[in-house]
Amino acid sequence: MGRQDGSGRLVSAQNTDDTGASILHVDMDAFYAAVEVLDDPALAGKPVVIAHRDGRSVVSSASYEARRYGVRSAMPIAQALRACPAAIVVPPRFERYREISARVMEVFRGITPFVEPLSIDEAFLDVSGVRRLWGSPARVAQLIREQVGAEVGITCSVGAAATKHVAKMASTLSKPNGLLVVPAARTQEFLDPRPAGAMWGVGPKAAETLASRGIHTIRDVRETPLAVLTRALGPTQASRILDLACGRDARQIETSRVEKSISHEETFDEDISDTMLLRAELLRLSDRVAVRLRHAGVEAHGVAIKVRLSDFTTMTRSRKLAEPTDVGQRLGTAARELFDGVELRGAVRLIGVRAERLTPAGMSAAALWDDDGEWRQVDGALDRASERFGVGAVTRAAFLTRQRRARHLPAHTRPPETSD
């Protein structure tokens, strides 16, 4: 895949063959940094890093000028400044990023109704039905790039292919500000030489596991027996990546996506060792997750926690719930039980709660009585407060004294996800 700094970029020539390449993956280039340059043109061409300046912050995004010094998303800001001392650090403005994202998505929907937002700065589009209106897939992709630039003022990269997986790979290779088209008949030719780790859903650990077995490229994956892949990665992931390596991806554009999980996580101002404070924070985060569950009209069948230590070791735990719920106390109880099973080998830097396996509320059979009736009254107050002041603006009184005494309030809320 192309490097995050834009080197190794691949783009298609004009009038390239785009037969069957009707799925587009459109990805904004260094989105947060691009928005800051849009609002302050004096930043153009400079190494811009989106982060808070305190030592606990991590990089949310960086301009390509900063990336050429090795600055990357999720890098601690202190490390980023050592790599690029001339970096201009700009605090994130997430509401502004959401505003620009909405404008970009409107551009997409002006081209085709078949738009599937993937994150705040990327989306899939199916343009198979707009040929008479706008032209071939490559022409539509170029039109989108032009309109995003003219109407929003930022750049984007586009991959066009026969499947979602290949389109996403192509857009990554074309960054920044490029277009790469993979006609359907050349899908396997495109895939085979790419690194196995470039496949969507193959993370660093899975890539390392494959490499230890001599599986380095997508062609290697394709030519490896399923039984060997299964022993390495487990049956579900093995079957999935073998399909993708062979160019098989039956996923369609989903214009109304249902969230699969809802989460909140926080980074502390100071590393925390006090387990009572950490347990209290888990309940506070569970309340915030529960507010969002109720606003979305869904319930969780499972709960997961994430714990990151001061040395950046990260541990996750999850469990299935006996009954689906959108009650903060119920989520918090499960989260704290999971936490009690974690062996802490140091102070905690970050902690998070995630509600999983979501289904529409009210789908399960109603009980004869509601064990959570009193807690639902608490949740009702939280809902009313969040509607008026925003999620998390009001917390349980039991938290306040401990929070103020220990100075353990979060440093930064996790930003909306971007692909950069």
C-alpha cells in the first residue's frame, strides 16, 4: 500500500479502462489538517499536527508535510514534536470537522443516492446506475473530486473497482489527491503483488502471523490452503481473507447502516493506579454509552472494556449479557466485573467501555417486572440533561468529590474516527 506520507502514490491515466469498476471509495486527504488549512490558508504547505499540546495528547491527524518527518496518527505529541520540531500544533475542532463532513456527504448524494458513509471522512458509492446522467465510473470519480474541491475546498482520493475491498485499497494507493481505477478484469492482477497486511481487516498482528509462515503477499494468501490459514488465524478470519485475496467480496452498498457498537473512552491527565477511581470511571463511561444507546433506539447484548497502561500495553475484555440493555448501571456493572478480572501491571493511561451486538430496542420478550426501574429514572434524568447540555455534561453526584480530589478527569475525549 502507499505510505501515509504520499510516497509510492499510484494514479490512473486519463481514459483508463474502467469496465465494471462501479464501486467507489472516496477518502478525504489528511481530513482534520485539511479543514484547518481551509480555515487558515496561512497553514498551507506547512507541517500541521492536529493535537493538544499537553504531554498526554496524541496526534489526531497530520498534514502530508508533517508525515514526511514520520508523524503519524495516534503518535504521542511529544514524539511527534521530536520527529518534526517545526510542526505547527493546532487543537482539534471536532464540531467543525463534522460540519465539513456533512457538506462532503451532500456532494456525494448529489451524484448518487447509493452512499455508505464509512467514517467522518470516507464513504463508499455505487455509481452503476448514474452512467447516463454523469458518465462512466472513472468520469464520475473525477467529477466527485472536482466538486469536493470546488464546493468544499479540500481534496480527496478515489479508488474505483468492482468490489468494496479493492476500491478501498485503490484509494489508499492513490493518496493524496489521486484517482486509481481497477477494472473488474484486472482485479487479481492488482491484488496479487500487494502485501498481505494491505488487505482490509488484516492488522499488524495478523500480518506478522502470516509472515511467520512465509505468507507475505496477497498472492501467497490466495495460494495457501484454507486449512493452513485456519490454523494461523482461526476459521472466520481465514475464510474471509481467502475470499478477499481471490477478489471475492459480495458486500453491497448499505445506505442505512446500523451501528454495530457504541463506545466511549478517555485518556487521563495523569496515570491512575487507584482501582476505585477506575471503577467509578467505568460507570461514568457506561452512563454516556447508555445515553447514546437510547438516543439510537438500540440495546446491547454485550459489553467490552479497553484498558491501556502507561507503557501503552492495551488489554480488552468482553462478555455477553444475560439480557439486552440500554441501562447505564447494568452496563457499568458488567464493565466493572470485566475490569476486576484484568491483572494490572502498572498505572492506567486510558480506559473505555463499548456496547456491542446492538439490536433495536424492545425486540426481546418483556419481563413481568423491571429490575432496573429505579435506574431508568436516573437514566431519564441523564437523557434530559444530555438533550439540553450535551452527552456527558451531567454526571452522578457520587463521582464529584472523588474526581476533584484525585484530579483524574479525562484529558481528551476520543475523536471521531478518520481514515486519513
